[in-house]
Amino acid sequence: MKSHQQKAHDLAALHIKGEPVILFNIWDAGSAKVVADAGAKAIATGSHSVAAANGFEDGESLPLDFALANITRIVSAVDVPVTLDFEGGYARDSDGLRRNIQRVVETGAAGINFEDQIVGGDGIYCVEEQSHRIAAIRDVANDNDVPLFINARTDIFLKTYPAIHTCGQLEEVVERAKAYAKAGASGLFAPGLRDPEMIRELCERSPLPVNIMVLPDAPSNVELAKLGVARISYGPGPYREMIASLKSAAGEVYGS
């Protein structure tokens, strides 16, 4: 079995511009095993899916202890690297964030999603504060000698989806990519962005490999690869498809 450190290295190596790693997001150990058996090279949770599957709302309503126990079971269930959607880290202050990240590292997770929206509040962290938070995560990972893949998510585009995105938003995201890279991030996640030319430009200008989320009006996976994307994730889509199938099957049984 590969070491924690090797799995983190493997996860980073999968992020190749133009040859993106595809993450069909899961929510528990059972779904992780199914997706891994289907050929996934890495496994990623989705916070919405994990929360919904356990009767909670998204946005860190899922208890931290539950989230960590869940990711521990997932890591134990598969042999490929696992990355955790850790939302805003369940803390705003650096000390709380450091404690929480230490617990994440101890689960064996090879990476995390870490977003810049203020969970439970309004708006987005300023670049300086979010960069400081990313640096704190990197410090904890380094202290544990684990090259944790920090997928820095910016919600600039998601906050206005499905409105038309602007060049000004793109410039802000590029500046955040530069700052987050300097702070120790490993990748840039820009959910909500689906304009092909803006995706191409972001991939060209970002110092970090770019992650795009699958949306109904987004380019196909083949097109995203051609645009320079290094990571494609499905977010809550797989869970919603599963629920729709379950609802349909139950409806046939109960005649509804």
C-alpha cells in the first residue's frame, strides 16, 4: 500500500494541463469504491453530496467530527488518492484552522478543496486574508511532511452564475491565483466558469493548474482538455443523478 506522502505526490502528478484528471465526486465509502472500481485515478468528495446524504444542509452544517470520520472511512476503502471538500475549513481564525487541518492530515487525505467564500456569512475573503489562511494550511502540511494538494477554490464566478461573466472578474481571479500560489496553494478551482475563451485565458495566465466544474452549459470534457484545464470535477451532479434514479425506482414500486 502506498504511503500518505506518495498518494499526495500522485494526486499532484495527475494535474496535467490538457490531460485533466476527472473527479466524479462521491459522498461515502460505498460510492467511493464504486467510482474507484470504474477506473478513477483519484477520489473526491463533494460537500453538498456528503451533507445531503446524511440529512444536513451544505455550508459546514455537517458536524466536523462526522466529516472527518467519513473521509477516514473513504481513505480506507480505496487505494487511490482521496481529496476532501473541506469548504472553508470549519474555522476563520488561523489557530482553529490549523487544528482542523491537522485533523484532516491525520485522516490520510491527499488533498483538500478550500474555498474563499465566507461560509455562514456574506461575500468572499479578501485576497490577503485568504492567502494567509492558505499559508497556514501549507505550514501544517509541511510540519507533517505531507505535500497536501490544496485546491484553492474561488467563488468569484459561482457567485454570479449563470449570469454572463466579465473581464473584470477574470482579472480578479487571475490575481487571486497568483496570490494563492505564492501562499502555497497547489491548484485553482473556478466553479461556475463555463465560457470557453475565458477558461482558455485563465488556464494560460494562472500559475496554478485549473479545475473546472461540469455544468449543463459548460464545454464538454474533451473541449475542456483542449482549453488547457488540468482537473474536471462533477460536484453534486453524481449524487443528484443517484437520487433521481432512486426516486424513479421508488415511484414505480409505490405507484407515485
